[in-house]
Amino acid sequence: MNLIQFFDRNGERAVAAVDNGVARVVIGATSVYDLAMSALSGQGGLAAIVAEHGLGETVDRDAILAEGRMLAPISHPDPAHLYVTGTGLTHLGSAATRDAMHTANTGTTETGLTDTMKMFRMGLEGGKPTDGQKGVQPEWFYKGNGYSVVNPGHPIPSPGFALDAGEEPEIAGIYLIDHNGQPRRLGFALANEFSDHVTERVNYLYLAHSKLRACSFGPELRVGDLPAHIEGMSRIKRDGQVIWEKPFLSGEDNMSHTIANLEYHHFKYELFRNPGDVHIHMFGTATLSFADGIKTEPNDIFEIEETQFGAALRNLIRQENEHPVIVGNLY
């Protein structure tokens, strides 16, 4: 079962369950967040609370997307309580591009390896611990909060100061912190971890700056376990034509870390275990158009699809003007 959030034709929020491409309204539900909070107090989890509500009329998922009525598959009533974070160098093919970017600027370390390759090797050697053990820490970054999230089908803004506007096709884990401060996994979604790779290439210490961008995830929340093998397609369209496309792989069969290890090293921090908070945690990628020399332009369309996650995630690029920042005194 997958879940979507959307505005109905009356402009009211609604939730639908999607099964084999058919979407039916969850009766009386207006928010996946509210459903999940209710599930914390019941038995059987999110799927059980949906069954308790029952399913009503069929809705046209494609029309909802085409008309711009689709919402991200989960949100928080206070966007500041939704965290967007991620990990890098977690996939078996993810090191080559990063290493090439950073070697040119920083050289190699005394061991003959860049910091990128050292981190990647650490993951290969210790990212998949046996049950009950804690593996090596991954690379980690903060991306934003609920104000950073762009709904599926809507434009992703690229700030005026940005040097690049590049997609990163990823899988995101979706979590709610329960009343006891423990993370509860709701499921997974497709994600575009939109980044500035030119800024990152200047110096790997600019990684944090390159990640502070908008992003998008969804349109559907896949309720349940993550498939071990994920093989989707990432593409860019310009003026109605595909200018680049490439498969992307994910799932633990294609990763150097287990999902459990990545989750542990995020949620071990007390800051990320406040009851009621929502976390969107992106697990990394090995596929970038930037690595193939693609320079995106305003109005290009990103398209990320994988049939196990339902409808494709599409967003176009909107170039913004730089906002003037004037710091004034208040003393």
C-alpha cells in the first residue's frame, strides 16, 4: 500500500491509498501525519489505521499530479518540526564522481587516498555490521526543514547565488518520533536531493553549503519495508525532449551500508528524537547528470521513477533572483 496527500477539487486536503495504481480516498483523513499519530496509540500501525478509516471513492492520481494538486506524502503542521537530512557515499558506485571532484582540488592524503575514498572504504569495511552491532558512521548532512520541501510537480527553486542546479535521485526514509522519543518508520519514498555540485567541487568542505537547497519527495509514501534491489530511471527533459537519462540503483543489495546502520547514526542524537517530529532522511545515490557533463537550465524537468514506488517524481527548475540580505541591529 502507498499513500498520497492532495487537495481535492474543493480545495480541501485529502489522503488516498494507492494499490496497483488505483487510488481511493481514505475516509475522513486529511493528513498522513494525523493518521500516523493516531497509529501510535493503536495496534497494527499505519496500515491498520487506514483500514479502520476505510476506503471511499476512487480518485485520478494522474489528474491530481497534472493539475498541481499533489502534496508531499507527509508534512508537519509546523514545518520547522520536519527535518530533511541525508547521507552520502553509501552506494557501491557513489565514490567515483565525488573522488574525481575532490582530487582535482585537494590532492590525496598521506595514505594515497582522498578523504572521499577513505570514507567510502570505511563504509565498505564497516557499513554492514552483523545484527546487534553498530557499524561505521556514514557521511551526514543537514538539508533543511519543512520549508525546504517542494511538492511533487511543482518547481524547485535554484537560488540566485547558486553555481549549479543538479538532481540526485534517491530513496528517502520517512519517520515519526513517538511519545517515548523513539523513531518509528512509516515507509519510504522517491526523492530528489537537489544539490549544487559546482559549489561542492570548489572544496569538499563546501559540501554543507551545496546541500542547503530545496528538495522534493514522493509523490507516494510506500508503507512497508524497503526492497533489497531498486532499479529506477533518472532523466532530464528540456523543451519536451529527453537530454539525459540513466538508471539508478538503490536498496541494500547496492549499498555499502545497511539502512539500520544509517538510521542508528542519525537517530543516536537526542536532538533528532523529539516526540512528534517528522524526519525525511535521504540515503544517497550513485547517479548524477553532473558526472556526465550535463549543465541544467531553468525550466528543465527532473523525472525520477521506479515502479515499486508508484508514480514518478517530476519537478522543473525555477531560477530565482538573489534575495538581498540586510542585517540590522536590534539593540
